[in-house]
Amino acid sequence: MPNPIPGLRIAKSDHPIEFLPGMANRHGLIAGATGTGKTVTLRVLAEQLSAIGVPVFLADVKGDLGGLACAGGEQPKIRERAAQLGLKDFTPAGCPVVFWDVLGERGHPVRATVSEMGPLLFGRLLDLNETQSGVLTIVFKVADDSGLLLLDLKDLRALLEDVGGRAKELRTRYGNVSGASVGAIQRGLLALEQQGGDRFLGEPALALSDLMRTDGSGRGTVNILVADRLVQSPQVYSTFLLWLLAELFEELPEVGDVEKPKLVFFFDEAHLLFNDASKALMEEVERVVRLIRSKGVGVYFVTQSPLDVPDAVLGQLGNRVQHALRAFTPKDQKAVRAAAQTFRVNPRLDAARALTELGVGEALVSFLDEHGVPAVVERALIYPPRSQLAPLGDDERRRIVQSSPLAGRYDHPVDRESAYEMLQSRAGKAPADTAPAARAGDQATEALEALAKSAARAAGSQLGRQIMRGVLGAIFGRGRR
């Protein structure tokens, strides 16, 4: 299919190498050893996608991508690279940026409800065994059958305590609920809370449409997840990203082939997504990566080596930028050969040798052509970024967050009646006031918006929650093997 939008010039060999927007939802890989230029490549792709109106989501695991919000200065190396590539019209420019933070400290809070996460994904998050996962599934089923909303951690804790106390009563209908399993889950929830999970779980929950915005000039928003602390909890980091991918897969409509993606995701430290994952999980991730492109979403993995990504997923990544690899050990040399073999052969280039010779900002590049066929691999220089390379200062970041079009929408938690309050009421106890700020008069509008969104998300009540969990269950595996 002819691509009506001009190609984005990302790199140059003896000619400019173009990245076709119409093929951007065919996914991709940015790989290379530390310090070889992966982050610059990510920046350049994000800048150029934003410029043509494509929203971008990326995780900032090193804390150095905030500068995308500001025009670059007069860095000598940037100017030198622009001159080297003959970029006469090179002008610094920033992007419209929205900062997100699961911890809610340096960006807009990101929340999901417990019910949306579902028992299988929670089981993975808490590293439960098969028996413990089965008990958690029973707890969620009891919530459905009893009409109890599970919104935050205190809801889940309260229901776990209730189910544990009624284990004999529930055994005939639901199966055995052991006190040991309930205790293990409660301990896992406590550990999750200490990692900041209590701030991630609750309302107002993230609306995916807020990740897919453009500004008044038609530029796509660059959504930056502040993840330098989050990545220190790899299980939380990877599960959050997988949950977000699952939400997109579930909610977005089929669009088929598109002139440009509706959204492009960059998943940095991609190996964390696949560590200790079961075979069943990998099969489902492969399926989602393959099918989500028809929803207009491109997924790009950023990692040190292609070997970090399972072959089944790697085979779905048609756009490749491979920076230098080290070859100090036999294992390293094997990785170099394997990386070279993933490209379409260029008879004029020894790809394996080139991978050990590439300089900083240089890469082996192969993008899909207008027919979806990988181009022959070429050795090329990556174009310089137009945004600020230096990390963003705290004051500037704060200004951007406060002036964001989403300011105030997610900043304060909303605590409406749910499982915790209902169970306390049944027991004749007065539930504690856990979110007074959200009930203040100046938050009335936000609360109403959150309630409306929650009502829409819970449409169909029990059926809606079961459907969502069915999707998450399909995506996130079938328990431990």
C-alpha cells in the first residue's frame, strides 16, 4: 500500500534512510550495548513521530528523557553531527510532553483499579504459586457474586479477610480456601504497598484517551513515564507495562492498515518484561504483539541485545536499529553473530564485523518498505535529536506538570464506597475516612468525573469485570506450570 505521509529521515548512509509512518505499527527493536546511542535513537524517533501527529509513550528509566519537552541548545556535538549529515535546515525544537508517575511524585498519577488488574495479573505481580493463585481467583469470584467493587488495596485486603473467615461456609460453592494461602497473599499485598502499589491501585483510573492526545499545532503528545525509581522494582515495572498493553489491546477498535499509528510505545529495559515468564505467557504476549498492530499501535522494545527478546516476539519486530555490541567473550561473540543474522543480507556489508566497529550514534538500520518487506541492512549515522539532551530541572518539570492539559484530573485520589466500606457496614463498623482531600469542596468536579468514568468502565457490572479478566487471563498466562 503506498504511504501517503512522507518517510521520516532517521539515519543516513550514503543516502537518507527513511522510516515509513504507515509501517510504524509493525513494531520494532532498538538494541545496543550501554553508551552506544540507543537513547538518542529513541529520542529521534519520538520527536519525528510527534511532529507528524503521532502520540508516543515511553518509560524514562534513567531520568534523562525529560529534556524532550525543551528545544536543544547549541551543543557542539549535535551541531557537528548535523553538519556532518548535511542538515542545513536543522533547528532545535521540543515536543509537547506529559509526565506520568506511578508514585505520583514527579508526574500525573497513574492508577488502575484492582478489578481491572484481575486475579491472574495480580498473581504474577505477587509471585504467587498455583494454590495461592487459585485462592485469589476465588476471592475475585466472591466479589463478583456479591456485587462488591474492588478498587484499591484496602478493598482486596478486607475481602481476603472476609473470605478467610468464612472459608468453611464458602468451601462447597467455591472450593477450599486455606488460611496459609490467605496469609501469603496478605503478606504479598503488604510488600506491594511498600513498593508504592497502594498509589497505583485506585481511582480515578487512567483513561487511555489521555495517552493519545495532540496539541493545538497537531503534534502528538510524548507521554513520559517517570520510571527511574519504578524500575528498581522490576516486577511492578514490567507488570504495569504489560497491564497497559493489555488495556490497549482490549479497548481500542480494529483499524487495519493506517497512514500513521494511533500510538507508539517504547518499552525500555525490555528484558525485564520477559524475565521468569512462563511459556504460556510468552505465547500470549506474542499473540498480542502480533494483533495489536491492527489496533494502530506500534510497540518498540529497547534493550542491550536482541537475545533479550524471545524469538517468537523478535520475529514480529520489523523495524530494526542495532547499535554496537561488545564481543569480549564467546557468549558476546555468539550474540553478535545472532544479531547480524536477524537482518536482511546486504552483500556489500559484513554485518557481524560492523557490529563490533560501530561508533557512538552509528547503527545497522533496516526499516520496512512500503510493502512491509525489510530493507537490506545498512550502516548509518543516526540523525541528531532536536530536543534538550540534558535532564530536565525540577522547577521546569514542575512547571510542565502544573500547566499540563491534564492538571487536576488525576492528582487527587477518589475513595467511593466499595468492598471495604460495604464489608465494614455489614460488620457494624464505621469505615475510616481514608481520603479526606478527595472529598473537599474544591475536588467536587473531579470526583464527579471519576464516578462517571468508573460507571462507564463498570458497565455491565459483573459481566464487564469478568470479560476484562477473561482478556487479562488470556494475555497473562494460565498460572504456574
